[in-house]
Amino acid sequence: MSVRMPEADGAVLARRAAIVKALRTIVPGEGVIATEREMRPFESDGLTAYRQLPLVVVLPETTKQVSEVLAYCHAEGVKVVPRGAGTSLSGGALPLEDGVLLGMAKFNRIKDIDFANRVAVVEPGVTNLAVSNAVAHAGFYYAPDPSSQIACTIGGNVAENSGGVHCLKYGMTTNNVLGCELVLMNGDVVRLGGKHLDAEGYDLLGLINGSEGLLGVVTEVTVRILQKAETQRAVLIGFPSSEDGGECVSAIIAAGIIPAGMEMMDRPAIHAVEEFVHAGYPLDVEALLIVELDGPQAEVDHLIERVVDIAKQCKSMTCRVSASEQERLLFWAGRKAAFPAVGRISPDYFCMDGTIPRSQLPKVLAAMKDMSAKYGLRCANVFHAGDGNLHPLILYDSNKEGEVERAEEFGAEILKLCVAVGGVLTGEHGVGVEKRDLMPVMFSEIDLNAQQRVKCAFDDKGLLNPGKVFPVLHRCAELGRMHISGGKLPFPDIPRF
Amino acid sequence: MTDILKPRDAKEVEDAVRWALSHDKALEVAGQGSKRAIGRPSQTDITLDLSGLTGVTLYEPAELVLSARAGTPLSEIEALLEKNHQELAFEPMDYGPVLGLKAGQNYTSGTIGGAIAANLSGPRRIKAGAARDHFLGLSAVTGRGETIKSGGRVVKNVTGYDMCKVLAGSWGTLAAMTDVTVKVLPRAETQATVVVEGLDDASACAAMAAAMGSSCDVSAAAHLPDHVASYFDGLPNAEAATALRLEGVAPSVRHRKDALAALLKPFGPVLLLDETESRALWRSVRQVKPFATESARVRPLWRISTAPARGHAVAAAITPAAQMFYDWGGGLIWVAMPFGDEPDAASIRAAVASVGGHATLIRAEAAVRASADVFEPQEPALAALSKRVKDAFDPKGVLNPGRMVAGV
């Protein structure tokens, strides 16, 4: 792997037996896993290019156990890496050689379903889809739907602030979580929010969402659930160029329409998917757009008509409206199978995750074509078109000398371009280890230090998931020092009244 | 005498904070000062007046994004958006009327920075969220005198911690924002409101829960008990009104209006407000109109956030001499206490604690606000964490010290 992790603490490695023994007094029986064979399944997450066996795996079942494990590790100076289902695509749950891997899988209960307040209170190990399934009998669902929703857990969704294809209209995880119970690295248990809508005091819940397991361990989450829309329909639109597709997306939004989902694929992605799923996608187009509308029948019919009109004005080559629920699902089957479809045509691939202002799409796609030639690697694109979130899939073969490195360089160049055109490094997959060393492309040292000071407020010894997100780690004491310059003037030269 | 420093640009904001740091001065961070009377009274030496940082710097309707200097008046931004049939979907309320401010002179509508720093929202909170949910990016000067940026101009972004969230609702105690970027959304083509008349508070909360649990996509839900109903605009009768707003394209609103009226019929007599009446009603809900009158303004005003379906249980535990109404389907309760100098914090906090949530003393005499907890007191571990977050941004306490919590 090309990203360096913090050097393992030899003293901790030497004390391994004592640490394992102490953890067994907190979490009894099979909750502590210390053999190499049994720890093997935890050595990586969804970013499989990176692997590392942890010091020991602990699977607590209660908040009290989590608190005691963290307090013990805090006192002993032992690092801790939290893990949900391990579906992170950025290495957020990559273990550390000298760190406890804290698996939250046993926190799998749905504690309360409250239809009157439209919330569900769940433990973090409950899968995203299980929340929707648990409330489906009353017509409700949980809106964020990352493509890993069958496996990924709510705790991991909070850590990564997961999105999905419907977040243009329904928001990301952070917009759909109302409260959580959080255990800090020192063992303190705090409750943030609840069934009410507003945070009291600082919006720490907003900080926890997307904090990639660096600020605390979530042991309970209160999520909003929504009543399902009466009906959903989708339009499949093909374009002669991605520019035309991009313009159509802008035109739809400019017409005041916020679709439930708006997804685009480029030619390589369309072909890979069609071979795999046979969704009936047109193969003679350069870009394919799925626009989904939801709501009452009257609204959906009305808006579909307008979208079709707009598509016609945007040089569309094909335009198909789903005539049945079956057809709508078929449109989506292709898009949802994009990653495995690409997996079929290449031994390995990296999935990138930059976001760009949508107007920059043609420029970025053209540049990626050039990069593809330059690095000698194929690239397919799927794109959350409504919100500018790009997922270029870089195809490589790890058995070929130097390809991993070339693929990583290719990915880094794409992400740098995203930032250069006014976008960001990651829209929904997180920084993790994968994009850690690119953070200075987007943030100054001052910005990064300010973020690390927030980290210090939650974790004064920097023991929780170190080596992720921040390229350079500083001690909290060092970050706390003040260096005031420019304040010496007897009075600042600013208008006074 | 309080001095005022009025920076002309972001660099001068940084200069001002650095100067304050090196001279041990505390700054009151303000835009137009429209919410100055909220929070614990300022213990500052100088006002850092950000109302000179104005102007929209980027607006791309098709990308649903707008950037502005933090001191830009909200009214200017809302007017610009309206021209493009867009809006701030979080429907920021204006505290001016409740606090007795008159539009004109310095104050117009507050600033975008102030709206974010107070995490404003409005009746649409139940559907579209608050300022925090639309706040995409920022530049700000921390209490360390450093200019930081966070977020960006794209909606989907998880790069680094979401610093926007922690600054939204921090009341200027962590950093002085200089530039902000927000998500904007299309304005609904039309709206209508379905009203059920004559419900008591408990039945109203049940009716609102039924409506919001339906697929009618309700965008606002308020219960206006009979003792305050006559203060609101757009209602034909001075009776208790439980109001549900529907927004969207005309065929959709028409359809949902019928569906919702049918759903609510078992609760009580239903009437419909057309677009004009509906807009008038929700404007007055958003401005907390019953408690903005001259006679009401001398009385302490509480803002309670709680579990919506249990709002009536919180209200039932409060003195019957108080006046109140519910927004957010019961989850937001505005309570005007009966006596000018008695916020009765203990009983309000006990009522909230019985259900969960929090209460903020939005309006009271300065002396009262200095001695009572304006914001909900926190458990020790959470209070300690919040203090450490304050220290991370502002270790010397130069920005609005003590505004949220005494000594922090």
C-alpha cells in the first residue's frame, strides 16, 4: 500500500497478552478475538487494496462495555479503530497493527419504532435496509440509500455521512439523523439530540455525521422515517454527448423540478452494465440519464411530461418512460449493478468519489479521457448527476506490475481536478486512508489544524482511528498553543464608530 | 460606551480578532444586531460589526447554490432568489418583530450570517430542515485569529469534518463568519392549507401526526389554540385551528388537498385556505405574530423543541396562564409567560424534561437573562465536551463570551 499508517507502538505490541486479558474481563467469551485466523476477516474493509491485521478484535454488546473498553484503552494509550459492516470504500475501518478493532456488529437491535413521531431508534449495527424493512408494513422507509444498503450499517452511515441515489431530494445521513448516544474515547457517554428536531447547544450531532469514526463511538441512533411516496416513475434518456446530458440535468432543475433521483452513466459504463444486466439500455448513446420522480400520481404524471419535453429540447436520442413498476426497476437494475458489472470486465477497480459543480462536467469528462490514455487504464463513469457527485471507476489488474500505483495516480489526478474546478475530494465515500494524503489539495494547514483541534476536544490523546482523514498528526498540546501575529497594532486600521 | 469595529473585508475581520486577542478584549460578533437580545447579555468590550461585508458573490440557479458575504441582508438574498423562482427552503424566521425591532434604519431582516449563526428555520423545518441543512461552505475567523474554510459549493461533500454544522447555531461563539455558501431550491409553484377547527391540543397533535405520517407531503403543520387564533392572518374564524400546508405543482396540491381533507375529517370540521390565505397564515406563524404585539412583548417568551406527538404533554405541564401555540407538528412550542419579570424557568424545564427536548428563553429582560440559563443546561459530560469545542475554536474567549453558557 502506498499510504503510510502511523508507526506501530512497540510498547503496546509487547503488552498484547496483557491487553487481551484485560479486554476479556470487560467483554466476556467470544467477544474478544485474538487468533490470527479469526481476525483475518477483519483485516480490510471495502477498500481491499489495503490490509492489516489488528492487535485484537473486540465485539462489545452493551454501551457499558464500549465505555469500559474505551476508558481502558484511553488509560493505557491503546489505539482503537471502530468498525460497522466494513463496507467503507475509503479504508475508514482499516485496522492498525497496534490498535483494538472495535466491531459494532452485535449492536443489532431496533429499539423503538415511533410512527407518531416518525422516528426509529436503532443500534448502530442494524443495517440500513433493515431499518426500511422494519417500518415498511406501515408504508414508511428510511431515505438515505447507499448502494451497499443491504450490508452497510447505520453506525457506519453516521460515520461516513452516507448518501445514495435519492439524496438530491431527501438529503444525506446528516439530514436524516435526529439523535445519537455517543461514547467518547475517555469512556464518557453523552446523548445528542433525540426525537425533537433541533440540537440544543452546539450541533455536535452534525459534527459526528461524517467524522469517520474519529470523534466517538455511536451506540444508538435516532433516525427520521418517511412515508413512502404514492408512486414512482422513471425516464431513461440517451444523449449523443455527456454535454447534452449535463445540459438536460441543468434544464430540469432550472424548470423547478427536483427529481427523487437523477443518475448518469457514460458509454463505457452503459456497455459494461448492459452486457451484465440486459436492462435494455441503448448502446449507441454517449450518455444515459435516469430521472426518477415520486409523489402522488397526478404530480408524477405532470412532471414526467415536463421532463420528457425538456429532454426533447436537449438533443436526446432516446427517451423512454417506465410504463410499469417492473420497467422502472429494470431501469434501475442497470445503474445499481454498475460496480459489479465493471468488476466483471476487470480484475480490480478503484471507485473514486469526487464532487464537482455540474457545469464543469464536460471539462472533467474530457480530461478523464485524456488521463485514461496517459495512464493506459480504462475508466467508466457513473454519476449522481443532480448533485454533481462523480464515481469514476478506474479499471486495473493488481497482478500486473505497477498497475495499482498507476491506478492510484490516475485517481489522485482526477480528484485534484475535481478540487481545481471548484469541487471536493469526496462526496459520500469519505476520506479514510484512500484520500488522506490529498487533503492538503483542498485545505490549508490552518484549516486542517482547526479540524484536528475539534478532534482534540473529543479525543485528547488522538487514540480513536488515527491515520485516517488527516495526513499529518499533531499532538493536542502542540495544536493548543497560540501564536498571535499581526495583533500588535495599537489599534487596527478598521472603521470605528 | 461600546465601541464598534466595522471591517470592510474578511482580512479586516482577521485583523480585528488578532487585535482583540493581543489586547485582551472581548468582541460582540454581530451582523445587523437583530438577534442581539437573544442569549445571555453580552460581556464584551467592542462590537465586531459584520454588516459591512455584503454582496452575493456567486449565484447559479441551475446548480442550486448561492454564496454571499456573511453580512448580506437576508431580504436582499430572498429578493434575488424570488426573481429566479427559488428560495431558502429552510424558511428562516425573523426574530425582529418578537424582539420589538422596527424595519428600517440599521435593521432590515437580519443577515445571512446571522440566520446561520442562529440556525434559523421556519414552519418548513419538518420537511426541509433548518439553516444547518442548507449550509454548504464557509470562511470564518476563529477566536484564534485564524481564517479557516470548510465545506464547499457543492451539495454532496464529506471531505473533512462538517464544520458548517457546528458553526450553525453557535451564536457567534466559535468564529466570525465572513463568507457563506448555501443550497437554494425551487420555490413551490403554489400552495394551499387544510385547517381542522376546534381541536384541543392533544387531538391536534394526533391530527398533525396522522397528516405528517401520510403520503400527502405536508410542508408545515401548526396548531393555533383558540386563545391565540385570532392573532394569525388568513384564518376565517377565531377558533382553534390546526393547519397543514401543502406545496408543489398545481395538480399535485389539488390532489393532496382532497386526500388530506378526507384523512382529517374524523378529527373535526375541515376548511380549506387558498394560496393567498395560506401564504398570509404561514407568514404570521413564521413571525410568531401573537407574541410580537406591544403588550405581549413585555412578557418572557420561551421556545421549546420536543418530540412532536408529545407536544401537548409538555404544554399541559406549563401554567395555564401562559399563552402558547405549536409549530412543527407539535415539536416547536412558543410559550409567552404571564408575568413580565418571571420566566419561571424551573417549571418550563421540568415540563420539557418529562418528555425530552430543550427550551430556550428567547425573550426576557437583560437582568433575567443574566441570572437564568437562557439555553438548556447540559449534563456534565456533554457540557464539558461543549466547553472543549469552544476552546478548540476560541481558547481565550474573545468571541461572544458567555452568550450561550456562563463562563464559556
